[in-house]
Amino acid sequence: MSLPQFKLLRPRTLDEALGFLTKHGSNLGILAGGTDLIPSMQQKLFEPECVLDIRRIAELKGIRERQGSGVEIGALTTLTTIEQSVLLRRRYPVLTEAAATVASPILRNMGTIGGNICLDTRCLWYNQSLTWRKACGFCIKKDGDLCHVAPGGTKCWAAFSGDTPPALLCLNAEVEIVGPSVVRRVRLREFYTGLGDAYRKLQPNELLTRVFLPEATADYRGVYRKLRIRGSIDYPLAGVAVALKRSNGHVTDARVALTAVNPAPTLVKGVTETLTGKVLNEELAEAVGNLAAKTAKPLTTSALTPEYRREMIRVFTKRALLAAASN
Ligand SMILES: Cc1cc2nc3c(=O)[nH]c(=O)nc-3n(C[C@H](O)[C@H](O)[C@H](O)COP(=O)(O)OP(=O)(O)OC[C@H]3O[C@@H](n4cnc5c(N)ncnc54)[C@H](O)[C@@H]3O)c2cc1C
Ligand code: SF4
């Protein structure tokens, strides 16, 4: 599949990039690793006039420990760098586990944490060629006015399918967003809208520049479990991240977050209340598994059935919690 015509812009600094965003904002695609943007452009899901290649902006790369206040990760840091970081593996293991499951080694060498957070939502009816989508009469997410997944509705339910955001939600991470005149820092849980077709709160002239992992969630035990068809490469069809802190065998804090089963990565409510002060056992892990299964609202957006995906959320949550409590 060929790429549409576009003008390539290659800034070397953040200021230069913001200048391009201000000038071309609404009709521009941001290219980090390009592992999702380029296939989307080939499928004509996205046909921007300009592509802003931010890969040469050195200040957006790297992992930095901030004395006493957690860790900062540049948006252009690759998933391989995150997966192999000794610092992150020791202090924020749920993130390195999740990063290690994204796609394949080659795609992780290219793909960035910023791109993974900003990843477009996915749907069986949307991530297809132009010919395929045309034959189906298109859909609300692009060029059409009906939803094949929830006919009669007006909402798009495409599923958010990035692996690292649920891990970042468990860690209470924040992201820095930079625009021409404003720098904002938002909690990741406030970055997503819950709408499949307008899934993130990012203006056309803004860039995600950094991710902040707070000191408060450092050293939590962490586990990530993922359901996919081919273990070597595929996107998640259900994913569960767990972060857990214990003292003398008793849980003092716990979080569970899901991916690929809702239009946004989602924290499961009631986990801390259910587990705090208790010694984690099968029964409690199962109770949290039930909470997670209720939070998951999978629809027919992917190759596996919603029922199976919801059930696997229940099973993975239980297993991930027990694994986090045993390591
Ligand atoms: C075969 C295949 C399998 C895959 N499997 C997985 C998987 O298992 N799990 C998974 O999570 N992903 C998967 N992916 C998707 C992708 O490889 C990863 O999500 C990757 O992290 C995307 O990062 P990137 O830097 O390549 O993003 P890009 O493709 O460059 O960008 C992705 C989106 O984010 C925007 N963007 C990127 N950086 C910024 C920024 N700093 N500020 C604002 N917007 C930005 C882009 O404009 C675009 O909309 C897969 C892709 C392929 C092709
Ligand atoms: S959920 Fe509906 S509107 Fe959204 S991409 Fe799928 S078919 Fe299209």
C-alpha cells in the first residue's frame, strides 16, 4: 500500500517543532517512531498535508532520575530503552513488563513511549484498507455515519490498545504537554476522553514531551498480563496491569488498570479499598478479578469475542495479583 503525498518537516529543536505545529497544526501528523502512523497513512486512515518528524529532537529522549521525586522519561525514548532500563526495572517493574510486550523487538526499537501513549484507538471495522472500508460503507470514525459495532448509536467504541498506558495509570503517572504558549502537566488518567474517535485531549498544535513517574509509586511490585493472538507481535485484545505495595505481608496500596477493552485505558475502581490492610489470597484476588471484569466493556471491535476477552480480564487480574504478591 502506498503512502499519500505529504510534505516532510524535520525540526531539530522543540521550539522549531512548535513553530511548525502553529503554522500547519490542523493538517499535520506527528511522526515519532512511525510504527503506527505510517501503517495508518498507508491505509488512508490519515492523510495529512504535512508530517512533522520529531525524531531529531534530542531533548525529548532519555530516562532521568530526579533526586527524591521519581523519574522522568522523554517522549521519544524507545520502548526497547524502557524495557532494558535497569533503573525502571528495579523501581517501576510494571512499566518495563508492559513495554516488553509491545509488538516485536524491531517495532520496539522504533516505537516510542510518547507514541504508545498517543496511539490511535483500534477497531476491526476501521483498521482496514480504503477498499475494505468503502465496501462496508465506512463508519463514524472516518467518512461514514454509522457504527458497525453498535448500530443505531452515535458513539465510536474503538478500543484503546496501547500496552504501557495501563501500567502508567497504575503508577499514577503524569504527562507534560507543550503548546506554542502553554506548558501543561496532566495526570494520565485525565488525558483520555473515553471516545473512540476523539480519544485524547491534545490540541493539533501540541506535543507530548515528557512522562513523569512519581516517587510515591516507586518500588511497587508490578505485573502485566496480555491476551493476543500471536504472542510474538500482536496488539493486546485484553491487557491487565497490576501495581502493589505491601508491608509485613499486608497490602498497603494496590491498583489495577485495563487496556484494549474500552475506548480508553481504565483504572479499576475499588481495588485499594478491597485489598488494603489484608493479606492477598485467592479469594481476594478473585474478588478484584470480578471488579475488573465489570469495568471491562469489550465489544466486537476485534477478532476475539467480547465474552472471551472479558473473561480473560477476570482470569488475568487474579493471576497478576497473585504473581505480584508472590515475587
Ligand atoms: C504489527 C504491529 C504490532 C503492534 N503491536 C503493538 C502492541 O502489541 N502493543 C502496542 O501498544 N502497540 C503496538 N503497535 C503499535 C506501535 O508499534 C506502538 O504503539 C508504538 O509505541 C507507537 O509508537 P511510535 O513512536 O511508533 O508512534 P507513531 O506511529 O510515530 O505515532 C503514533 C501516534 O501518536 C502520535 N504521537 C507520537 N508521538 C507523539 C508526541 N510526542 N506527541 C504527540 N503525539 C504523538 C502520532 O501522531 C500518532 O498519532 C503495533 C504496531 C504494529 C505495526
Ligand atoms: S466502533 Fe464503530 S464507529 Fe468506531 S471504528 Fe468501530 S465501527 Fe467505526
